[in-house]
Amino acid sequence: MIEGKKALFIIAPEGFQDKELLEPIEVFKKNKIEIKIASKKVKEAKGKLGTKIKVDYDIDEVLVQDYDAIIFVGGPGAETYFDDETAHSIAREALEEEKIVAAICIAPVILANSGILKAKKATVFPSGKQDIESQGAKCTGEDVTVDGNIVTANGPKAAKKFANKIIELLSK
């Protein structure tokens, strides 16, 4: 039973990949999962393709224990979080608390830089392959890869499959 579960999407203030946010939100809503959006220093975030979305929380206000899944969305703006200690600590804390930690497109680099992909299987947008491997991840090259509670996907074409994998884990 996944109704009543809660998911937090962490998106860039500007330049998140629209499809990687909107498609999973659609899948989550169909499954009655409560969704919140966090970003950095904005009340409204803007996608790479022009989507504007209301932000519920600043990344500094995120309480990991309130969520069952934390999802980092890709797109060029995701680089905002590559070296962001707050984003890294959210990823580490979520994994420690046995939450689902997910990232799509280039966002798995955030997870790798946080240290949680060391010796884990993961996938990433091709331009991020070296970044995650340099942090000890084993890059699979698959559309979606699951290793324990970590779900990674390689880009917008995998967005629905990514969302469905997260739903599958939330159902357990």
C-alpha cells in the first residue's frame, strides 16, 4: 500500500529538466503519493523548457524524516548541487534512514559527490559517467539502475520507467 507515502523532489532554481520532474509527478499522483518540491533560494523554479513550478521548501529547510523518497531531478541546473553540502547531507541522511534516494540524468553526480554511490551500481547521463566512476560507482549504462534503496536513471527518456521503479520500491 503506497497511498499516503511522501516524496520530495529537489530541483534546481533554474534549468531543471522539465520532463524528469513532470512525468514522475504524474505517476506519483496516480499512485496517491504526496509530493513536495524543494529548491534553493526561490519560491518558483524554472525548468530548462520553461515550466514554472511552485517551490514548497528551501533546501535548507528539508526534514528528511518527513519523506519516504527523496528525488534529485537532472537538467543543466542540477550542477547547482554538485558541490552543495546541504544536498549531500540530505542524500546521506536519507540513505542512513533507509529512505529511497533517487536521481535522474546528471543528478546522480550529486549522489556520487555525497559519497553514497561508492561501490554501488548506478547509471547517469553519459556526460556524468566519469564523475560518478571517480567517486567509486559502477556505471551500468542502463536506463534505470537500482542498488538497494538507490535508484538512478540516465535521462528524460527514462523518466516514466524511473518513476515506476521508485513506486515499486515504495510498495515493498
